[in-house]
Amino acid sequence: MNKALIIIAMILSHTLSFAQNNITGNITDQDNEPLIGARIFVPELNKTTMSDENGNYELLDLPNGKTKIQFSYIGYTNQIETVEINEASIKLNVTLSMTPIETEEIVITGGFNSTQHDNAVKIEIFKLNLQTNKSTPNFAEILTRIPGIDMISKGSGVSKPVIRGLSMNDILILNNSVRYENYQYSSHHPLGIDEFGIEDVEVIKGPASLLYGSDAIGGVINFIKEKPAPIGSILGDYNFQLFSNTHGLSTNLGIKGASEKFFGGIRSGLKTNSDFLQGNGEYAPNSRFNEQSFKANAGFTDKTGTFKLFYDYNNQKLGLVEDEAIEEIKERGRKNDIFYQQLNTHLLSSQNKLYLNKFKVDLNAAYQNTELTHFSEPETYEIQMKLATLTYEAKLHLPSNQNSEYIIGFQGFNQFNTNLNYREVKLLPDATTSNYSGFGLIQYTFFDKLKMQMGLRYDQKSITTQAVGEITDTLSFRAPLEKSYGSMSGSLGVTFNLSDKILFRANFASAYRTPNLAELTSKGQHELRFEIGDNSLVPETSYEGDLSLHYHINNLTLDISGFYNKINNYIFIAPTGETTESNIFIYKYKQANSSLYGGEAGLHYHPAQIKWLHFETTFASVIGKQENGDYLPFIPAHKLRFELMAEKEKLAFFRNAYVSVNSNTAFEQNNAAPDETNTPAYTLLDLSIGGDIKVSGQLMSLKLSATNITDKKYIDHLSTLREVNLFNPGRNITFSLKIPFGLTK
């Protein structure tokens, strides 16, 4: 694949003009004073530079065609410019205005490199940094700050995100825009992505099958890697965290550098946590977890194209909080000896963009391999299987102008599940899954205020499995299976800028999800239950309408959105009321026509007369019901969050100091599924304080925070700890340290 790309690039280089395409300019504030160290970022080229001591900048050797450039400076509005380059030098001066409110960003998850306000699909951006991150050893919990995002959890190490009541198979996880496949089908499996080296998280709430195919019926979470170092610099950072509740430690080191045409970086980290303490002070046996990660990237960019290579490795050892482990573990610890799962994941991806005058071509491919092992007693294997996935795509950006964008593309993946070393349990059979799809996208702007986006997609998917067990063993035998599915999906959306302050957005999308391997073929004990699949399941189909309003002025933003999602043949797992001969409860996958509806609201306010004070509140609500009136499982309670933050540019020896108080309220959840119980309401209080200091000329960022300050004993409706009568984590005090360092030419 890489050899082919190199040959293509060499051929194309002879057909392109060698004239210099440069952009230079000056960045100033509203008082015409130069902004030193403003960041200039070109997403398509993965190129970053900084303004010098006079506010000047330059971008050299750029390709022909239309591209977007983002200018940003802390405390100022982002400015996003669309530039048409055609073998010329361009002068582009930019003036940034001060603002206390975070402004819109360029997003990539919506198919186009567009701004948040330009995209007809509402895309939330959550920036990962010390100030906004919730201080917790659980990465998925950090994301719950976004309204409409919750998590299914089984302690601090095992958790999965939820979007508007849909989770696991119904939302798609992307690791830097690569479809992430690591046995995501179960609530007992982790997210599997390490937060270090990730700069932004982009979230699509609602169907996104048009862009990503099956499994995106409920939305997409895309973990975007950190931007490259500015041209001519080498940067790094060291991160260190201590967690009181889990006696946890997290440490991570990253280094990156860039020249005019080359860029790259490496990052490595370690996490270790003992069994967490519940709100009543008792430890949760076997909730311990340990993790190692390594990431590397390298790339090249010039006017012919951009070529990027990424490698991610993640090793997780996660205790299984189940009855057998609780009975056997007699003291708190951090080492995984018995009843734990281990996941080893390798992900290698190549992301490339070629520039052919007015045409652009994206050629992307990735290979990932996850090995999942369940241990019972020391060195006693229960389950051992491997999931290997090859994904690939080609997208052609057709010639367009300032008002239009046109994309046609092809995507596919081939996946192989293999049971290893003849282990005792074969939860899933050996299987091959293939998927091929074609799609088209159009975006067009009318009279500068109305932007329309529409598209259509067709997918063809096949699943083939091998037989498992002896035909005489009715408890475990599974016959071979061959399934084929064809599915259409599409969307139509508009954004209307009533004024510079008010934006309306409406979108209607159809989506689908095919039954996965676990839902079709499971037949075996999985932790606390015996799971049985159903090979007669048919694809889910979804039809969702979204409406939203965005209002902003200099010191206030308001967002209100609502949705209604009708899902035919919704797939879920539920108890049958029966048990096996060993008294294990039997669960079976089933289908029912269902609907989910609700919305989110958010207010962010900085008083004009008290600029150092910041107030933010969000509310999220979702209800999920079957056609027969029963409620769906794993639907979160209504959530209300308040944050009050005071910020000071200079406070004693601290720079950029802040203190924040947060409250998170989950309302009583009385809309429980037939196999669930109602959950009482609870309110949690969090406190954090932090800032930057210099010691011997070295800048350091410090943060001290406490979550669940009152050490409240509670259970969240989405916590699977209730299966073993345990509660969520109690009070946790976290110390965080980040030390940035670097050299600049």
C-alpha cells in the first residue's frame, strides 16, 4: 500500500506546476498590536506555524485549490479563512478580537473540513486539557461533561460512552478518524483508547451512517490526535497524576517536532490503579486495572500532498468485578492475578491526501489487531480470541467554489475473528466479515445565509462463520452461518444564519445497523450471565429528525436542541427468566420497534462587569421506549450540571489561575426496562484549583481537584456494578502536573 502511494506521488509530481504557493501576513489584536505566538493551522496539510515577535507568519509551498486556515490565540476569537490558492503568493492579514467564550473550530468528522456553524450535522467539540478535564482515572467519565453523553461503567477501568441513550454497537468510535474495532459489543469491555496525545474529541449526536456506515446509527465519537509541532520546533510534555481513591498513578511523556515538510512524534504512558473505594468507604474487590500505551507518528507534506503514518499500541489488564472474584479476593490490591481480562491492541494507519489541481483525493487505510483474553485462576485461560480488521477508503473531492463542496467515495473493511489455542470457552465462532460501500455528499450555500448538505450511501455486508462444538452438545453447538445484508442510508440538512448571532440547524437522517457477530452467534457464559444470540435478527433502521438553535454574543452562548429517533428492529439483550443447570441466568438478544426522544440545552455566561467569573450549565434528557410501551435498557437519567469558575491571569506566583465548583445531578430514573430496577436521584459536588507556575525558568501546570467531595454513596442507572450490589466510586482527590518543554528555531 505504501509503495503504491509513493509511486503515485512520484508520477503526479511531474504533472504539477512547481511555482511557489505561499501565504504571508500579520496577526494583530483589535488595538492593532501584534499577537506574538498566535497559532496558524492548516488541517488538510496537518501543518502548524506560529506568529513571530512582530505578529508575522508565513506558510510556504502550498498546493493549488481551496483550503481552510484557522488562526487562534488564547483569550481571542478563532478566525477561519477559506483561501483559493492558484500558483501565487497571497497576503492575508488577520485581526483577532478578545473574547471570554470559546469560539467555533474547524471540524473533520462531518465529512468536510468545515466550521462547526457551517456543518448541517451538529458536531460538539470537547478540548482535552487540565482545566476542563474532570480529574478521574476513568477516561470515559471525562466525556460526560458534554450534554447528551453518559457512560455505562463497571468501575473506573471498564466503561463505555453513551450518546442520547444509545451505546456499544449503536455508536461508532473513531481513533483519529479510523473505525476502531476491539470487541466493542459488550458493556463489560472497555473503551480502549488512551487520552494522552488526544487534543480534541468530536461528537456527532444522531445517525451518521451516511459517512461511516453500520454502527453509527446513534452517533460518532472521534478522538482527534494532537496537532503537530509548529514548523521549526521540537516540543514535548510530561504528565503526572495521582488519584487518592484508587491509589492510582498515571504518567505519560510525549515529544514531537516539525520542519517545513516533515513532522512526527512519539508518546508513551503507564497507568496503575488498585481497587476503588465506594461511597461508603469499602473497596470494590477486583476493580483494579493497569494499562500501558505507546504512540508514534510521522509524515510529509508539500504541494503534491500530505502523507501521514500513525501507530498506536495499548495493553490493558482489567479486573472482572463478578461474584467469583468478590468471594475469592480478601484484600485490596492493584496486581491482576485472577478473574481479569487483558486486551492487546495494535493499530497502524496511513492517511494521505493528494492534490491534483482542482481535485483532491483522500487515500486512507488501517490495520488493527486486538487480542482479548479472559483469565480465571492464575495463568488459567477461559477465553482467548483475536480480532483483525483491515479498513480502507478513497474519497474524491470534486472541483468546487466558495459556495460548494462535492465528494464521492468508497469505503470497505474486512474483519476476521479467530479463537486461539483451543481455550475452554468459545464465546464467538471463527468468522469473516466484509463490508463495501459507495457514497456521495453535496454541500451548497445559498445567498450566504442558507447552507444545505445532503448525501446518499449504499452498503453491502456479509458475515460467514464456522461451526462450533459437537452437534450433540445442545448447550454450546453453533452451526455455520452465512448472512448477507444490503442497506441504504442518507441525510438532508440545512443551517440558516438568521444573523451573525443566531443560527438555526435542521437535519433529517436515515441510518442502519446490521446485527453483529455477538448478536447472531453468542452461545456461552460471559461473566455473570449465559448469552444466546439469534441468527434470525435483521438490520436496525433508524429515522431521526434534529432541530437546534445556537445564539451567541461576546460574553454569552446559548444552545438548545431536540431530537426524535425512530428505530425499527432495535436490537438489545434481555433476560429470559431461565437459568442453566449451574444456575447462571440466561440472556438472549431480541428485537423491537422503538423510539428515543429528548434534547439538550446549554448556557455559558461571562458577566460583562466581572470578566474573571464564568458560569456554565447544561441539561440533557432522553427517553427510550419500545412499541409495546416497555422502556429500553441502559437509558440514562435526566442530567443537570452547573459550573462556576473564577479565573485570574495573575494570582500571587500563579499565572492563568482558576478555581471551579461543579455540581452534577442525576434525576430519579423511574423509566426502567423490565429487567432493570428504578434508580434514586443523586447530586455530586466537585472542586478544582490550578494554574501555571515557573520554577527556575521552567513552566509547569498544576491542578488539585476533588470529585464527589461529600463521599456520597450512590449508584448510577448505567452502572453494571448493581449486578454485584456495589456502588459507584466515592471521594477522589487528584494531583495533576504537566511540564511542557521544547526548542524553537
